[in-house]
Amino acid sequence: MAKRKHTHHKIDYIEFAVTNMAKAKKFYSKAFGWKFNDYGPEYAGIQKKKGEVGGLRLDKKVKSGGPLVILFSEDLDKSLKKVIASGGKISKKPFVFPGGRRFHFKDTSGNELGVWGEA
């Protein structure tokens, strides 16, 4: 396996606390097509082509606030429908901003993320 390249002072990995690992994996897999590397019952890495981009960490509760992770979508309306169908709760309906549209949602553990698409 080739050594993973890291970029100095760039975001390297995003880790989400989740309260139910199976439910969280099912949600992200169904809503966004994410795949996981399982490291036991308390941790799953979020796969990318070479390596991982983040992980799901089992915890007793999720704390709200802090940085907002924003995903990109080529079809915002389709992503909105998939989030809802996967069990996500919309916390901010789609809105327009310069250059695009965006919505916020809470996953099955209560983490809030955003999804944006170009105008």
C-alpha cells in the first residue's frame, strides 16, 4: 500500500461522534454512498479512493455546535430527498446564497452538516 500524502496545515480528517454505529453507517451509506473500514464496534473509517477522509466514533452523546462540515452536491434537490429518505432531519431548508444553494440537516445521532450546490 502506498504511503498516504498529507498536506501541511490542511484539513486532513473529519471525525464524527455517533450514538449508534450501525444506524449512522446505514444513514451515510444510503444518503451519500459512503463506504466504511470497520475497526471494531466503536470506530469506522470513512473510505476515499486511497485511504480515508474521516471516521465515525461511537460516543454516549453528541455535542452540538462547533465547526460546520459542508458537503458538495451536483444535484442539491436529489441530495435533500436522499437525506430525508435516509432518516436525516432538515434543520435549515434550502436557501440561496451568492453562487449557489444550501441546506443543513442533522444525522441520526444529531450531528449537523450542510450540503451545497452551485447555482
